[in-house]
Amino acid sequence: MQKEQLIAKFQELYGEGGEIRTYFAPGRVNLIGEHTDYNGGHVFPCALTMGTWAVVRNRADRKLGFYSLNFEKLGIIETSLDELVPNKDAGWTNYPKGVMWAFEKRGYELTHGMDILIYGNIPNGSGLSSSASLEVLTGLMLKDTFGFKDLSMIDLALIGQYSENNFNGCNCGIMDQFASAMGKKDHAIFLDTNTLKYEYAPVVLENAKIVIINSKVKHSLVDSAYNDRRNECETALKELQKVTDIKTLGDLTEDGFEQYKDAIKDPVRQKRAKHAVYENQRTIRAVEALRNNDVKLFGQLMNASHESLRHDYEVSCEEIDILVDLAQAMPGVIGSRITGGGFGGCTVSIVEDATVDRFIQEIGKTYKEKVGHEAEFYVVEIGDGAKIV
């Protein structure tokens, strides 16, 4: 949808007049480095050109009007700045409300309400971070509307993560919000989640494209085993700290892990920690491979990442494994893996240009035969981070 269409819809809903502002925040795909972001490791996400838009106008009172073009049946959901509490019945509005709550927690007073229209073209529950996109979008909107000039884009990412952890109850790491806030066209972000040191790495895929497949199997990380995995890793870390001086699992090399792993008493926890350590090292090597224009090695590391997420971290599922197995078996596919929190969602593949059409056709057909419903395919471009439109 175009900006003009969104503004016209806003005026139809809320009336004309006043200063109307428009904002955008992208979704993200993580190329490699999964479930490392809360284990003190590295991640390598990029922002997409798909994302979430907001059209906003200030109100004179403290009321909030929320309307989503993605959930039109719900109509305008009315609440106020005095009702910023999580509520299951509030649905998607818990995400922007959580960010408003987090701003006030930090001492940034919101002095008036607003009318808000939201439209997103990120598939809901796909694992491309529609929630982080909405959080960063809300943060940018509040920073601009209320003139909070001291807040950086990294601050907005941290506020978004804080609200998701403490208002919405999903113990996510910083990656998704960081990628949405800090994305750069044609670059991925090599981020050390422990220190928030980052650098942009050009993603130059000569004669190849990034293709995302949405399995159409929905996951809700809040209610899933996501928090369990995090707890397993935290316990494993405590056990390792009895025998070696580390602050996070990301501090260990593969050799270091093999040397000390017997300190982890439970075999399941040992597998979880192994994934966190090995995936972090894979990510470091993958970025180096890309710098050396070794896309083939990058693809091999993507494949190894999926293997680890499937067997050691156990966050894949049958539908996702079917998609990855089909992709990895196809000539012209450089690498393929699950992306996002897991338990459904999407895969990301690097596919040679000449193979893309066949890739979509053949995998689409076989997947439907095996699973009983269709997958969705997106040939994506890497875009910039959140911005005022």
C-alpha cells in the first residue's frame, strides 16, 4: 500500500485535520546465528524491505485509538495512557502499549494520546519479526512525536526488547529489534549481542537471491518452548562457570566447550549449550567467508546451522525440515536453514538466480503434497532500518 492510501484510510477512520505523520520499521531475516543472542554470542541479521507502517495524529486528551488494516474486523480499539497494562484480550495492541509503558518506566512522560493506524506486510507469526518491527515503529513514533531527541536508534531497540520481555512476557534477545532499528540497505549486521558492538557487512550475492519460505505453520514464542531453551542454557552456563571463567556461552570456543562440557550434568542441557557455542563460532566464520566472497562456505555453514537447530537445540519441526531437506537437495541452492525463533515460521535459502523459479515451483508442489497446505515464497531485498516516511 502507498503512503497516500494509508493516509486516506486514516482520515476515513479518524476524520481530517491536524498534523498526520507516517513511519516505517522493517522486519528482519537472520542469515545465521540463531538462539545465540541471549547466550552472549554473535548474530547476522538484515532488515527487509517488508515491514510495518504507522499513520499517527496527536490527540488533546489521553485516549489512544488503535486500528490495524491487518485485523480490520476488530475495528478501532480504544484505550488510554492510563491503561497501559498487559491484557490477553488486547491482542496485537499489547505490543505498542508495551513500548509506551516502557518509555514511561524510563521516565519519558507521554503527555497526550494519539490516533494510530497500522499496516504491515510481514506475514503474522512467520518468524520475520512482525512484533519487533511494531515495537521499533512505536518507539520511533514516540521519539518523534514527543521530541525525545536524546534517544538513539539503539535505545529504541533496547526499549522494544525490554517491553517484549517485561510487558509481553517473551524472554527474547536483542537481535530482532536491533535489526529493525539499525538495518542498512544491502548490508547485514554483524552484532556481538554481549557488548552491542556491531559492524555492517555488505551482502553481495552475485547471481544469487535470498529466498524466504513461510511454512504457514504458526508459532507463538511466548507460549512455546522458547523460554525453556533459555532456562536450559542459563543452567548450563552456571554449571560451566564452576569449572571455567566465562560470563556467557559465547565466550567459549568449540575446543573450550569439548574440554569442559562434562560439567553440564544433563545430556539435554549439554546439547543446548553445544548449539549456542558452535553456532556462535559458525556465525563468526560465516561473516568472514562473506568478506572473502566465499558464498559457498557461507552456504555450508547455513546448512550446518540448521542441522544443529534441528538436533541439538530441537527448535525445528516436521514442516520446516521438509522445506530445508528439499532445498538442500536441489542443485543451485547454496544453503538453507530455519530462521527465527523456531517451532514453525520460515526458512531462509540462498539460491542461484537461474534456479529461483524452479526452486519455488518444485518445492511448492512437493511441500503441498507432503503437508496438505501451501507454503508462501518471498524473494527478498535487504533494506534500511526504521524511518520517518
